[in-house]
Amino acid sequence: MNEPRTFNALFLCTGNSARSQMAEALLNHYGKGRFRAYSAGSHPSATVQPLAAQFIGELGQDTSTLQPKSWDTFAGADAPKMDFIITVCDNAAGDTCPVWVGHPALAHWGVPDPALKPDDPKGFKDAWLTLRRRIELLLALPLEKLDHLAREQELRLIGKEV
């Protein structure tokens, strides 16, 4: 019997300080090994937003290793091959992205930037809940049965949810 496939997903935003970090943590947590999630930014911030780190920590994940990363880290030949690349901010969606190895399914899941008000827990909670709901929808898809175009279409439809 074949082992279930593990899908790689990369979440992108400009600073990689809040939304993409939270999406990475959520998918790694709820994906239970079916997914390996990563995050990066086009112009990475110096640190992860403290309220984003707090939500990630509440999942039981180690927050001491959280660090914004450049998306160039995932564009090289030695980078993990991505199955999905999902932008979570409008700025990153409009940036000229690197050429991704393996032609991953691309989608945009725009989420308002909670880092614009770094001391407002409501913005972070709203972003967290939106991302969690979209990840639940992703996890409900029969990905193994969908071809590349159908996966991309489903990912894009999820971005219109919530």
C-alpha cells in the first residue's frame, strides 16, 4: 500500500512577519503530516510580530525559531519543491515572483494586514480565524484526486471564502 503523499505549501507576504507565519503554523499543525508548510516574504521584516507569535505559540509550536525569511530561500534548485504557493497579502500578490521549480499551483488568499496596528489583538485574531478557515477548506479537498489545474482552481476559490 502506498504511503500518503506529503504536499509542500509556501505562504508569501511582503514582510513575512504575521499572516504568512500564522498560515505556515496553522497548516503544519492541522495538516498533521499531510502537508509541510513554509513561509517567506518579498521584503522580510526584522522580526515576527509578537501577537502573531502568541497565536502560533498557542498551537503548542516553538516560537523561539520564528524568523522572517526571503522568498529567494525557496526559489533555488536546492529548495523544497512546492506543490502550492499562496500569497496572503495584496502587495506580495502584485510583486514579480521568482520562477518556482516544479510549476506549483498558485493562488491568492488576501487577508488584511494586522501588522498595520501591531498592538491591536482583534486584527491578529481576525487574520488568524480567516486563515484557519481557509486551511480547513484546503484540508477537506481530495488533493490526490485532482489534477494541477483543478488544484489551482480550488485554491483560488478558497481565497474568496470568509
